[in-house]
Amino acid sequence: MDGNGNSVELREVTKRHGATVAVDRLSLTIRKGEFFSILGPSGSGKTTTLRLLAGFEQPDSGGIIIEGRHMEGVPPNRRPVNLVFQNYALFPHMTVAGNVAFGLEMQGLPQAEIGPRVTEALAMVRLAAKQDRLPAQLSGGEQQRVALARALVNHPAVLLLDEPLGALDKQLRLEMEVELKALQERVGITFVCVTHDQEEALTMSDRLAVLHQGRLLQVGTPEDIYTAPASAFVANFIGVSNGLSGRVEGIVGQHATVLVEGIGVIHAPAVPGVDAGAPVLVTVRPERLHLSRDQAPEGYQNHFAVRVAKVIYAGNETQYLLTLPNNQTWKARIPNADGAATRFHAGESAYLKWRTAEAVLLPE
Amino acid sequence: MDGNGNSVELREVTKRHGATVAVDRLSLTIRKGEFFSILGPSGSGKTTTLRLLAGFEQPDSGGIIIEGRHMEGVPPNRRPVNLVFQNYALFPHMTVAGNVAFGLEMQGLPQAEIGPRVTEALAMVRLAAKQDRLPAQLSGGEQQRVALARALVNHPAVLLLDEPLGALDKQLRLEMEVELKALQERVGITFVCVTHDQEEALTMSDRLAVLHQGRLLQVGTPEDIYTAPASAFVANFIGVSNGLSGRVEGIVGQHATVLVEGIGVIHAPAVPGVDAGAPVLVTVRPERLHLSRDQAPEGYQNHFAVRVAKVIYAGNETQYLLTLPNNQTWKARIPNADGAATRFHAGESAYLKWRTAEAVLLPE
Amino acid sequence: MTPSPKPTPSFPWLVIPPAAVLIVLFGVPLLLVLAVSFASRGTYGGIEWALTVTNYTSIADPLYLRIFWRSLWLAVVTTVICLAMGFPLAYVIARAPRRWQGVLLFLVIIPFWTNFLVRTYAWMFILRTEGLLNQALLALGLIHEPLSLLFTDWAVLIGLVYGYLPFMVLPLYAALERLDRSLVEAAWDLYAKPAQVFTRVVLPLSRPGVIAGCVLVFIPSLGAYVTPDLLGGARTMMVGNLIQHQYLVVRDWPFGSSLSFVLMAGVLAAVLYYLRAGGARSLT
Amino acid sequence: MTPSPKPTPSFPWLVIPPAAVLIVLFGVPLLLVLAVSFASRGTYGGIEWALTVTNYTSIADPLYLRIFWRSLWLAVVTTVICLAMGFPLAYVIARAPRRWQGVLLFLVIIPFWTNFLVRTYAWMFILRTEGLLNQALLALGLIHEPLSLLFTDWAVLIGLVYGYLPFMVLPLYAALERLDRSLVEAAWDLYAKPAQVFTRVVLPLSRPGVIAGCVLVFIPSLGAYVTPDLLGGARTMMVGNLIQHQYLVVRDWPFGSSLSFVLMAGVLAAVLYYLRAGGARSLT
């Protein structure tokens, strides 16, 4: 254990698969006891990163340090990490208890110690009653919990999770998001979770990294990344964003004005490194927009007329596709809290409004 | 074609699989040109219903009428319906164009007519450029669109879709929800879609049916079902709901008062058939709740003190787990629109408030 | 999500024995036979190491070419009959309830559990002039004179089909069992009649199994010698009998070896087609 | 989502021929052999339909029992050697890059493309006193006197392993190729050393393949007659030779039939174990 509180460090790690660079000079520091997610689309290198940490693959260059130990040449069976596989990879010929006991047996623990630890791990995932079942006799959600118990029973320094909720039904997924996070807080182990679902990553993680084509785009808390995405890709991946391309007209303190062709002047918070004259993308999230029949600004610094192109009822909210004066289409998500009366209809005109602070300026 | 505007009718249809009743006296009417969804959890009989419509299975009793024709004894190849399979079921040994042409060839159309219709169908799903590829060379989303084109090219009276978006990544799923609905409006064909994802069903459907254990629980527009669920099961399945068990104290016009042990009197809209003294469940959706530090009612008829047990940041909103005075846990989803300053922290006390109209009363 | 090469523990100590086995056990005998085929026959049988190609040139004799031609023809017909009979058999087994599939496969293989010689003799009892089949046909009044069935091409064909049908059924079953049922349903849904479902979807998708089955039946049929010996008699000699004759009776091992290498060359043509069609893996 | 029975187009015209085939082609010859085994030998060979069980009781002769015992022992040893050699071979093939798997399987099967008789003679050339192996060993100075290799149990074992190894490799390959790699990785991740991964995960999960391979090697080894005849000589007779002898030389078909039925009964014990273990489907 090293004293600096880091559980995992990747230093300039590169990994090629044939001609493609799966992971490209990736440097990351994951702290002890945090729930860290690696978020990215298919082919972003997130699964390769996990396999490098587990030891199934070796980096072409760069170093991996887990709990202060260099991992070069250390095979998976001698690393203080355990992996929860995407397909669970439960041993079909062993019972639930047999699966959970496997890691302890391989470590050569005495039977007297294995029994109680298996019982404890199964109790933790609420499966004590099914310890004599075979994996094929369990539901998907139960198999997932066995896979968790099988890894956690070894008290690894780091638990690796590969799309842990990907194979579950939607309802179950929402429940497991909460449960997984609660479990992590209880056991206090570092969790490193790979996922392509941004909602999952935001909900569960203490911090997360966004990967794209093997490169690290941004790392930070869910709120950092959601409210201040570092690039248009991150903004889009974290939740569909509306964008307007323009040029910075002027900057006064924390306030920037952007001239957008066909629309006019837009107000947004200034960001370091973006000066007057620079081409920028102004992004506003669909749920930060306000729609009204009233032309008055009502305290919103940005406001202009739009046409409602499409209305999608989605239970707790209504989604509107809006045609802007420059013919771009934006999306707005308005809560349904106020009832049906205030809702807009396709073809109607409306006023779109948002506050300066809701926009994020990205260099183009 | 019959004159009453109905595309599909199921009359008291029952289907057994061995000892289990997969579909139990199901009666449904689906109108011409509507996007109709059948929503239910695993084992609710929704897939069996679809297979009965496609003709792969025959009902044990009851009748199925499609476009005015009784379907008894009519094999799948002679029904005016086409199915988009959950796994797409594209023929791996045929090109994209070969797959799309298959149905037309089997109907014995002349080659001169098949060519243009295949081209048109592929253009509709934006895959004209890939007509000579094999299915294995396409991405999941592209395969899905080929499956759609292969069914739609036949101009069926009814298009059946089995979990059409189930195998797609989250980002793609959200895009396809909008695209599928737009496609349906363009071609004007009746769509019958089976899904377990309530968000998908709400977003895409004109009307939907909720199934549970082979029985029809409720049928109506998304708004009907979301705002006025007919039972606790529907309320829960359509979106996690908070519930309080109590007894009706009194009813005055449209207004009911419910006495809940440990909390007090709750106000809710009255529903027909529920009289004073009846045991009821008062449900309020997480996104209809309001949380404040201020004890004043602010126009909310229901309000009491709660303790914040857990705070989950989820990008556009924050989810709170709240401990009620009677020790129940409720969930509240509060938009993040107001910024971080107003957010609550775990362990804090707060006041939970909601308006009478936001609650739904269900008989217990 | 990302597809990636997945190195597993490589067990290096496992790699050396199989390499040695393949070379020594399989390679050496083949090379030896090849060498012998270029030697001469000694005065009293045996081998004289005088390098010659006469063992190959003398195959061009019309007598031998006729035997090759007859063998080829019988092997092709056997393969076609096995395919025609084996496909429905395999299809029924693959579509049977899971627990029945094992039993049905077992029934198909059961004849293999008895001695091949004994089984072939059983066919002699059935087919000979005073045999079971003639007696049955006479008793039924269908014929008035016993038919000459034994020692004809028909008897050899029956024996070959009987002997090699399981080699056709097993790979076909494997291919059909793997066939995704939703593809069959999709074709049915897309207006295909059952016969069209079969020809347009089931048959093309089981092609690797068809190829594997045909190769596995064709090759041993071509080289068969016990069946034509017992059921075909002297009139229907096949290449296998010719080789057996050279080895056991004439004791001309070099000529027997060259015959079997020419046979192998012919077989290689079929195998190359088979590999090109990617069918090799599907035979398991 | 719901699992449900999925009736596909049923092609009823496909069901009748296989039923007929199974009964006529497979059932009748077996029943005929069974009938013959209860008949008597005629004066000049042939069959006399005098019902008797002496063909079965006379098997109890110590001479025949010794032959049964030797056959059993040789078949067991052959199976064990094939398993020990076939498992690493199958594992290497199953873990090879996709495009190499077909080629490697082809190499394993290639000896089957030549006449079995020819291949067995090749082993005679290698093993006899003045054969290739003795010459090589003498030339290397490892021995000074040629060894007597031919006409021993060792020669028979080599011939049997050579002949039946592919029957072991193919089902093992099928089982190993199907093995989910993530299970191997999971075991490795859970602190198992490579040898433990092998014994705790790879071996148990390929059990159906092991059972299928063992049955497919054991049964023909037990009934083999060409190999012990050519490589074992008179000293190592096996049941297969005994049956062959009864049929072709002594012409006592009833006794030959009873011998082959007793052999089949012994084999059934193995098969029942095999079916109970659910291995039947995995042999394809």
C-alpha cells in the first residue's frame, strides 16, 4: 500500500490490437475507496483498459501501478483485483456457493475459513437461500449478484466491473444502480466500472473518465462533467445537447457575448482560453430550456421565437423538437408537473428562453 | 378491409403453454394506422400475443381478426402482417438487398417490380449504399433498419415489432425511438410493438396496453396510463411510484381525505368506486414531489418533514431517498435547473410537499 | 464491447506432444507408403528399392480404369442416397424435443456397436436367392421366381449406404441443430411456403453440414473393400478390393501403394473443395 | 422474452422416410443376427434353425474368456492413450486462430483418406525386425540387436491408437471450441494457476467431449480385427479376430453371431453410462 491514497495509476499506457490503437497514452489516477467509472462508446478502449488492469493483456508501453506495486509481468492470478464479467462468467458446473468459494480455495485458505466467508458474501447480496443452486437455475439479476459475491469475497483491493448492468432489464437496472453504489460504500473497496450508459455512470460514480478512440477526453465528478463538458463530444455523449455555432463578440469579466448567424447575440459564461473573435459552440441542455407563450424575458437573458415541430409525451416530461429561426432543430425537455393545460402542440409558435449560466461555451 | 376502422381485434384469446396460461382471455382492439404498444414484464404474455398475431402459434380459444378477416387456420405466409424479430433474424446468406427482396419474391412479384421497391425501402431506412453487404458486415443499428425495411417493403396491413430497440446501445435507442415513430407516421401502417421498457412505450405509442401474467390490466393513451394508472402494478411498472397505505376518512365532491398511520391526513382526488372507510394506496410519482427547507405550505396541500437518507446526482436531476415519519422510504426526483446551491445533503431535514392533484388513489 | 484478441493461459507444455504426435504417428506411415509406391516388387513379394514409376503408369490399363470408374460411380450414388435419406432423418432429430435428440442419435449409431463383418453377413442372409427378402416377396405373391439380388451393384449400394449413413446424419444434425429457428419463422412470415422455407433457408444454411457429410460418406465409400467383397462378389470389384488383392493375394505392395496414392489424389480434389467451402470445422 | 414452444413449419412429408429407414435398414439386420445366434451350425457351414443356447454357453470356455479379457484390456489402454494424446491436440486446435482450425482438423483426419489396410501395412514395414524403426535405432547405436516389435501387444496398441485417435480428437475439439473463454479468464482472475484452470474448469466443462471421445474410441477398439490380425499375429487374438475366424474360416455363423452379441452387451454398459452422462448430443 502506498501512502498517497491512490489505488490505481495508469502512466502513459498504450495498447495496440493489430493496426488499431485501442488505448492511446492513457494516464489516470484512481483513489482508494472511490467508485470510478470509465465511460465511452463502443470501440473507445474502455474494455481494453479494464483487461489491462485485470492482467489479461499487457500494455505495449507505459506502466500500471495497483496499490503501489508495478504490475508489469504480473499474471491475473497474482493481482489484487477481481473482475465482474459482463456475461458474469459463472462456472456452470459449480453451485452458487462453489462459485463464491472458488477464489478462496485457489488462494489456499483453510476450509474452516472459507465456509463463513462464503456465507457472509452471499448474505451481503441476499442470496444465502440459493447457495446450493446451479447458476442456470437463477434469474439474470441473481446471477449478477453471484458474480459480485464471487469477486467481493476475496476482499480485492480493486473491483473491476465490465458493463455490470448491461444484461439486465430496465426496471432491474435502475434498482441495481442504487444497490451497487450502496454496496460499494459499505465494503469500502475501490470500484472501477466500465460502461457506455451515461446515466449509469453519472448515478453511481464518485468520479468518471470519458474515453473516445482510446484517448482520455475528460475526468472529474459527475457534476463537473455534466455541467462543464470539456468538448462537444463529451457534451453530446453525456446527454443530447443543443448547439449553436458562432463567434465571440466580446468578453467582459465572466460574461461572453456570442454572435450567431440567423439568431443574433447569445449570452454565455466566459471560459479561459476563449478570446474575442474565436469560433465557438454554445451548448444548452434540453432540460435547461424554458418554453413559454409569453414574449417577456422573465429574467432569462436569452430568448427568441421558435416553432414547435414535434411533441413527444414521455410520462414525467414532454419532449419538444423546436425549429429555431436559423432552421436548426433543438430539443427541449419540459417537466409535466404543471399538467396538460400548459403544454404546447405541434405547429404552435413559442418563446424559447434560458439563463446565461445554463449555457456552456466550447471552443470549435 | 372492414369499415369500422379496426386493424386488429383479439376476442377473448387464451393460449396455454403446458401448465401455464400465457395469454388469459385477452380482448383488444387496435385501430388502423395507430402505433400500439403492448407493455409488460418478462412472462406477461406479450411475446406470445405477438406470435399469435403473426400466426406462429394458434390460440386455444377465442378469435383473432386482422383487417376484417378471421385468422383461424391461416398460416403466417398468408397473413397480411410482417414481424420484425427481436434478434432481427436476417438471412445471413443473403445480401441486404436479397433480404429485403425475399418477401416480394415469395409473393411471386415480377423482378421488374421488385427492384424499385427494394431500392425505395432501403432508401427509406437510409441504407441504399449498403445493399450489397451481408448482414454480418453491418452494425447492430443498421441490421435493425434492414429488418424494418424487409418487413415494410411488403406493405403489410400490420407491422409487428418484438422489442425492436432491445438490442441497441442506449444512445442509439433514444434516436431510434424518435425515428421509428416518424417512420410509422410516414408509412401510415398499423404498428404493434411489444416491449418491457415503459419509457419506450410512452414515447412512441399512440395507445398502449399493459399486460401482467397474461391478463390485460389497462389500455389507453400514454397520458391516460401515466396519470391515471388503474392499479398499483401499472403505477409501479410505468415508473417507480411512492405509495402510502391508509383508509379513506371522507369524500367531499372530487376531494378525498385519507388517514395514514404515522403521518396524518393526506389529500387526494377522489375516484369512482372508492368510498369512505375503504383501504387505499395513495401514490405520488417521484418527479411530482417538491422538497424545500421552508416549512410554509406554499400552496401545496400535503406537506410534512422528512429526513434525506441518500442523494444521487443524475445529471439533469438529483434523486433523493427520503425517510418519512412512518419510516417508509420515498424517492423524489428534483430537476437540477436551479444549480448546486439549493441541493440537499444526506442527513439533512427537509419538507416534502405536493399538490392534491398530483396524487393518485388506488383501491387496495 | 470492443472485440479484442483474448490471450488465455497458454499451457505451453501442451503444445509439444501434439506436434510430435502429428509428425511421427501420421506423417511417417504416409511417407513410407509413398516411398514404397516408387519401389519394385521383389521376386517373392516383398520390396526392391529400384526407383520406378511403372506402378503409376500401369494404372492406365483399361481394366484398372474401369474399376476406378465403377468405384467412383458407386461412391457418388451412395453419397446421393445417404444425403437424400440422411437429411430428413437429421432434420427430424434436430427438431425433436431436447431429451429425445440423444436417444435418436443413439439409434442411428447403434449398428456401429456390432462387428462390421457380422452386419455385412446379415445383409447376405437377407439378399441371397433363398434369403429373407426373396422369401418374403414369394410369400406375399409379389414374385414367382426368386430375384438375384446378392452379388449385384444394388447389393453393394445397400451395404455402403447402410455402413456410412451415420457419417452423413451426424454432421447434418450438427448443422441443423445450430440453425436459428427464428430464421425459419422469418421466411415463413415473409410469405414463403414450407417447401420454399426449406429450399431457400434451411438447405443453404445447412450447406457446411451437407458438404461435411458428403465428404465423410464419399471417401470411405470410394475406398471400401469389405462390402463389395462380401455383397458384390467377383463381378463388382472396387478400388479397395483391388488394393486389398495386391496386398494380400498378389503381394505386390508397390503397386498396391501406388493405387492407394492415386485414390488419395482423387480424394484430395473433393477435400480441397470441402475446405474452400469452409466446411471443415462443421464436421465436428 | 418469454420462452415458449416454437412450432416451425413441420414438413410432415419429411417424417415418414426416416422412420422407415431406421426400422428396415437398421433394425432388420440386427434382429437377423440375433436370430442366427440362437440357431445351429449346419454340417457344411450354413445355418440350421434348431433353437439352442449352446452358442452362448460355449463362450464360457477359458480360451474365449481370455480373448475377451485381452480385448477389453487393449481397448482400455488404447482409450487412455488416445485421451492423453488427443486432449492437448484438441485444445491446441480449438485455441488456434479460426482460419487454422480447419487446416489442423484436416491434418488429423488425413490418414483416413488412404486405405486402412495400406496404412496398417505401413506400420508393419516400420515395426518388423528388419524395419525402419530397428534400422534407425541400430544406425543411431541405441541398440545392437534388432528388437522384436511386430506381433506384440505393443504393435497392436500403436495400430489401434493410430487408427482411432481422430475419433477422440473430433468430439474433444467440439467441446473445447464451445467452451466460453471468459470462464477460463474468470478462473485465472480468481487466483487459479494455469494448471488449476485446467483441472478445475477446462477439464470438467469438456466432460461430454471426453465421454463421447472415449466411447467412440473404446467401441471400435474392442471389436477391431484388421489391426490385431496384421500387427498382432497369432499371439494376440482379439474378439474381432475370433468372430472373423468363425465367420470366414470355421464358417460357424451362429457362434460368430453369439460372440458379437455378447460383445455388444458389454458395449451397452459403456453406452448407458455415456447416455446417462448426457454426452450423446456432444459427439456431433
